[in-house]
Amino acid sequence: MGSALPDILAAHLSVLFCGINPGMAAAATGQHFAGRGNRFWHVLHLAGFTPDEILPAQDRTILDYGFGLTTVVERPTARADQLSVQDFMASAAHFEQKIRRYSPGFIAFLGKAAYSALTGQREIAWGPQPADFGGSPAWVLPNPSGRNRAFTIDQLVAAYRQLYLAACPNPDRV
């Protein structure tokens, strides 16, 4: 099965959120973060990015707030650990070209795995990264997947809120 999950992009977005790859529910529905346990939309709202919680079926409305969605690897899997280094390497050039083309204010990697695979870095801190990726400032956020129980909702919201404040210095805009 190829990717059934289209990017939600526009030029010069404030933040382009970058998932690792589509989960099976997202690929089946064609809607980002559609898995039952995925906390992305809830966290995004609580962190201030959106005035209301977006439902996966309305994922394209994220563009209304100046944000977009993509994945590094297009191939859907049940779990991100089912991807190989080769999957990331096969996607790397196309993905970096996409970032350069759309030039977001920030590229926010959801989890360390994709950023590590693309940059070759092993020691990665959460938050802003010392080097740009594809010409855009890179930020690494905890993955909101329901499988990632290392982070509570409050911890996720706090991490995402830091990016929101960096990307949207005038928080009254949402």
C-alpha cells in the first residue's frame, strides 16, 4: 500500500509539523493523526495553536491557522519502529526539497527518530535544534502517538507550547 495521506502544505507556514510516517488509521482514512489514541490534535489545541480542537476529518483546516502537516516517510506502518534506516534514506532528498520549497518558519519533527535518521545525529535534545533543516529552523517535539506513554498530556502541551511561543510571538492571533 502506498501513502494515502496527502501533505497539507502551503508556502511560508509558521510551522510545518512533521510526523515520522503515516499510521495505518491515518493512511486508511487519508486524515492526519486519525488513530484513536493519538493525542496530536488535543495537544495542539491545549498548547495554543488552534482555538478549538480539530478533528482528524477536518485536518485541512490547520492551514487556516498558518500550520501544515507532512511526514518524512510516506510508507504507512502500524508502528514507527517498523521503518528501517533505508526507508529514511530513500525519503531524505525529496523531504529536504519539500522543506526548501515551502520554506516554513519552523519544521517541527514529532519525535527524535526521523530527525536523527535524516541528520545522522544520535544525541538530540528536545526543542530548538542548533542547525536548520532544509533552510528552516528545526524543532524536535515529543511524538504525540498514544503508543508514546513516556510523556503525559501536560508534558506534551508544555513542549508544544514552547514552539508555539517561538513561532507565534503574538499569541492573540489564534
